Amino acid sequence: MPIIDAHAHLYPPEVNASPAAWAATRGEAHWATLCTRVRKSGRPVQGFPGVAELLRAMDAADVERVVLLGWYWETPATCAWQNRFYAECLRMHADRITAFAALHPGAGAAAVREEIARALDAGFRGLGELSPHSQGLAADDPVLGEALELAGELGLAVNFHVTEPDSKDYPGKIATPQEDFARLARAHPRTTFIWAHWGARAALAPGIGAEVRALDNVFFDTAASPLIYPPKIWREMADAVGAGRIVFGTDFPLVLYPARETAPSMRSLAGEAGASGLNAGELAAILRGTARRVLGI
Ligand SMILES: [Zn+2]
């Protein structure tokens, strides 16, 4: 079955050539902490493939289309720069690639509006992966609020990086309170939100769960799942919110099974989904149908 991978990242050649050095010159220390890290085993947490390798990984996993997400960069300049790179990727491979734009609300309302207009012109389908908390902004930042409202008007989906309050620590982890994202979803009911990483299981939580399940403009992606949750998460989330609110995403080029894989792959997570006890209809929705509907693909 053809698959849509709704959560991946890609960087220009100058990043891939020397990620840590690039980050140091661009003032992107938080990204470097997360992405250029080496595990205790001595292996890097992720690869730095180019577009050709991305397309090969897609072919190997029967992924017909990938959604390239921006990063929650520390500087507006890096956001704009990544968006230009993604626009070029779109121009070259519109048949295989969908893109979301990076944004830094700290750039100010006018600059953010301009960046969104450019993204829309270039054919981007959303904003994100956004993490205001990682960018040192309050979740009720007015420029962020304006961007989220505009996204709803323009039909752009918004992907939020959501982390679990009680999950194990990892270098660079930043608390991203689920209540903040729920408040934003309520404040912008016309905007479609995708909460990354299963929305940190907020939909299953005893306290906030019922409220999150009732937010019908909120969807969930499966990015990095095996690094965070056991495989029973697929069944639990499908039962809680329905497969029509779950989109498959890998977090490529992160290595998802570091105990047995040395290179990023999209195929292994699709395999985990297939073996997770979902029925054929649920699997088809999660691997393709929900993303098509939500992103208008
Ligand atoms: Zn991601």
C-alpha cells in the first residue's frame, strides 16, 4: 500500500557536510544538541541525507509522498533559509514532496505574515514543526496567535512538537505543556493542528484526555514513536481518537531503532504499524488516508 510519511526533515548540503560546525556559525545550538548528538553506542542519533537519498528511502518503504517539516530554529534567518531550500525541493519534486514552513514569531508580525505569504506562494501546505517553548516564547505569544489564525484562513495545517511531561530526559529536551496546545486548538477552531509524537499521549491522559479527544481540529502523528513508546501505542491511540485522526510520520532521518539499525529508514516503522494489531481499514487511514484528507493531498 502506498504510504504518506507526514513527518520528516531535510537539510541543505552545507548543513549535511558539517552539521555541528554549521550550527555553531548560525547560532543554532539547540538544534545541534538534538540532531548532532551521538548515542552511548557511539552512533549518531540521525543521518544527514540529501534529496536523492530521501527519495531512495521513500522508494524502499513504498512511501509515495513525504511531508518535509521545518524546524523550530532559534533565529528567524534560519527559518527563512530553510523555507527557501524546501521551496526548491518542492519545485524539483512536487510529485513526491509536500512542505511545511518554519516560522519564528520573534521575527515580528509583519515578517511572519510575509514568510507565510511566501510559503503559500511556493505551494507549502502547512506551518511547522513549531515549538514556541523551544524558541523561548510564551504559548500565548500574540504573533504566534496571529500566525495560527492566518493558517486557518489560508488552509495551512500546523504541526506542533509535543513532548511528554513525564518522559525520560534526553539532552535538549524542553517541556511543552499539553495544556498550552489544547488552549491554542480551542482559540483557533478553524485551524487544523497536528500534534507530533502522538501528542505526547495527551489524548490518553486521565486529566486532559477527554478534553483533547473532543478537540476535533487536532490530529496526531507517529513521529519517533519507537524511541518513546512501546508498539501498543498504535492500538491505544486508534481506540482513543480513531484512525481518522492519526497520520503516519517517521521523523526521518532520525534512526528509530538504534539497537538494530545504523541508518535512517522509513520502512521499519511502517512494519511496526503493520504488526501492531490495527485492522486493514485503520492501517490504510493511518498510513495514507488521514494525511490525504487533512493535508488536501
Ligand atoms: Zn520532527
